[in-house]
Amino acid sequence: MRPSSYAARLRLRASSVFDQMTEQEIAEGFAAMDADLAAHPGTGPVEEDCDLLALALPPKT
């Protein structure tokens, strides 16, 4: 996954770590991440392991 794609995925805030942060902390963190991405445009892909997968069944009709 390209770093910019990973940054866009983080912006969805699907990760519960964002529940523990203030809006200011989140905004500052994304600003720092954007600055780093701009400073290093040739950075390689982001590789991430996922230890949890949550699925939901559709409601019964």
C-alpha cells in the first residue's frame, strides 16, 4: 500500500486509538504525517499486519 493511501485509510478513523485522542491531537498528528509524506515522496509501501477482523451479519428480515 502506498504511504498516501495508508494516510487516507487512517483518516477514516476506523481504528479505536482515535477514540482516546482529542480532535487537536488528531489534527496535529495528521498535519505531521502530511508534512513527512511531502518531505519523503519516494517512500516505499506501508506493510501492516492485521490481527483482528470483525464481520457483521445482515439483520434478519
